[in-house]
Amino acid sequence: MGVGFVANVQVQSGTVADGKLQRRLRSRHLSIIAIGGAIGTGLFVASGALINSAGPGGALLAYIVIGIMMYFVMTSLGEMATLLPTSGSFATYATKFVDPALGFSIGWNYWFSWAVTIPVELSAATLVMKYWFPHTPSIVWSSIFLAILFTLNILSVRSYGEAEFWFAGIKVIAIIVFILLGIGMIFGILTQPAVGFHNFVLGGSPFHGGFMATFGVLMIAGFSFQGTEIVGIAAGESDNPSRNVPRAINTVFWRILIFYVLSILIIGLIIPYTDPNLLKNDVTNIAVSPFTLVFKRAGLAFAAGLMNAVILTSVLSCGNSAIYASTRMLWALAKEGKAPKLFTRVNSRGVPTYALYVTTIFGFLAFLSSLFGNGVVFIWLLNCSGMTGFITWLWISICHYRFRKAYVAQGRNLNELKYRAKWYPFGPLFAIVLCAIVILCQGYGDFTGGPIQWGNVIATYIGLPVFLLLWLLYKWIRKTRVIPLSDCVFDPDEA
């Protein structure tokens, strides 16, 4: 069983077994899907702690560096996704251009990471709702929200795209309003006296804690951008991928970079990095989110309630993307013979129902595990998925490097590519090096400043051996090999 597996065509219990998805996502859906996947509580809530740690300059520099890296990752993904639009995305590209065992490992790790994200978002949504309904049991809200997300995904890919369009749209509007208010406060248009720029150089420098503090923020900032790569999965259901994917890639980077960089800059200018409220960086502290603090200083007394609503839509957006991405990846793995063929079955609306059922059930069981036994099982599940985003970005860049090498080696004309990544080969090489540094140095803090915290080290790095174990086991069992450049296949329907 390898790439190109096709199930027998038959109809059983309303389920179409030929495994064909429907191309019903439009350009506006594709663009907003990438934005919605990347802008979440990492920006709205956790950004304050990063500014407190490295100062406004350190946090700003970290987000700029990660933003540049993401640009190269996304252009690499865009070049491949435009030519080979498939819901298997980077897992399929790893199979075609590197090694089928790598595609197996990436695919299952990616499915697992997003499946585990579902209970994370359910927990976050429950905490947000306690702001308004403090005495309602958590299981009630988590069940309601999971039912909503499941319904959006079972209807059709179009309903998922429309929901994501509006969920993410609310986030984008909130950030635009925040940026405009912030600029007005900085230059004295809305408030007097003008905030000015003195907070940015508080203590004589915009950088606090030196190089290592900025480096530590760089490690964390990358997690804020995770989810951007979902546009590659959604390309498999785009109504016109050769047009929509380049549009999404070209616009999403600038939107995300502007939203993140301007937001971090405005927070750093308006709120002193020494403000202890910046350390309150979880969804239980909506009232002291850096966004809430800025809104309050602009005179908006209802800021906490407003941001609570925005963060709720943000959480639901991420949960919506988590169910979609994990379901499509499981379907793609089954199509390639790397998962039970049961998961290739889709309903009459093109939704891979069995993949959706299993993903939803797994997510809910993981949520239940977070409620019992101090959440130990859930915490370890979460730790196993922690590095998946960086590992995925690393291999997207490697896949693109080999994709382009193979394309040229087979005598193909680069001018025939409908979208070409700029700055090749510097772009993917830069992303490879930076992702490798981030992966290897995630736990540097546990090795410095005192006795080594081995428990934290294991929790940080557990995802790496899991990824390697899946890769090596599949390679040993199936006797796979690295694909020679001359044998790389560019037809999406061929092995």
C-alpha cells in the first residue's frame, strides 16, 4: 500500500467511498484561513509576557525574525501547493520528494498535534465563558462548543470556510481597531498628553535582559505563528488553486507581519515593559490582557468584556481549524495507504466523515483526560505535540529545496511554474537553519541558571523522539529509501 491508493467506488450508508473531496473554498476563504490559524491567544494574551521578558525591542525583533522565516516557509509551501494542490500537503510532498517514511511521520505527527489542540481550545473557551457564567460546569461549555465545531465541519468544507471567514474577520477587525487607537494615543490624537516613545527606551534601551532574553522570546514567538501552514492543506479544496494559493501566500504574510509587528510595537510604546500586569498571560486574566490594558487607557471602560468576546471567537477559530486540519490530514494519510482505508470515505458533500468522527472523539477524550488525575495524561499528550509546528516548517523547507532541485534535474522549465518562491535557495535554507536552531534550543533555559530541570527537558523534547521513532519504524518495516531527484513525481495522481 503506497501513494496513489484509491478505495473501491461504492455507496454505503450515505457515505461515498471513492474519497473525493470537493473544491469549494474560494480565494477569500483561503486567505482568511491562514490568518485565522495564526492569530490567536498567543498575540491577544501571551504577548505581554514576552515584552516583559525581553523588553519592547527584544520582542519586536523576535517577531520580525520569525515573520521573515514564515515568509520563506509560506513561499516554499506556495510553490509546491500551486503545482500539486492536495489536502495531504507537506506530508504528501515529503513522500514524493524526500522519503515515504518521512511523509508518514510528518502526517501522523501533524494529525496528532491538531487533534490535541482541540481540547486545548475547548478548555480555553470554557475559561473565557466563566467570565460571564462563573458557576456553569466546564463540561457544559466544552460540549456545546465541540458540537458547534463538529457541525460546521460535517456540513461541508464551504461551511468550515465561511465560519472561519467570520471568526477570523472579528479578530482582524479587533486588531485594526487596536492599532488605530494605539496610534492615536501615541501621537496624542485621542488622549492627552501624547504617550510618545519614551516607554520604548525605558531604562535606556528597548532591549531588556540582553541577547539571551531576546533569544528566549524568539523560541516562544514561533508558536504564535503556528497554523499559517493550514493554507497548504486547504489548497486541496480550493476552487482555483493556481490562482488562489499565490494570492493567499502573497497577502497573508504581510497581513500577519503587520498585525503582529504593529501590535507588539504599540503595546511596547503604551505599556511599560515593567508593568506587572504583562505577566498575567493566560485566558483566565482577560481583564489584564495587553490589548485590554491599551483599550482601557484609551477610555473604553468595557474593554475587558470586548476582548473576552474577541478571544472567544479567536479560540473557536483555532478549534475550527484544528478539526479541519487534522481531519484532512488523516484522510490524506489513508489515501496514501498510511492509515486505515476506512478514513478515505467521504459523504455526498465531500466531507471525510470517518476521519472527522475519530478526530472529534479523540479530541473530546483528551479534554476529559484534562479534568481527571490533575491532567497528567493530557499534559504529556500536549508535550508530545509541542514541537510539531517547527518540525513541519523545517521539512516544508527541505521538501521545497528538493522539489526545485528535482524539477530542474528532470529538465523542466522553471518558467512553467505558476508560482515561484522568491529568494531561492536562500529562503528555504534560512528557514531550515532557523527552525533547526529553535528545535534544538527550545530547552536552553533548563540547562542554564542552576541545576538542570530534567523534567522540563523531557517535556520540552519528547516530541522529537516520537517523530523520529515513527519515521524510523515505518522506514524499517516498509524498507523505504530517499527518493532520487530523477524519480520525484510531480503528478498529484501518481506514486
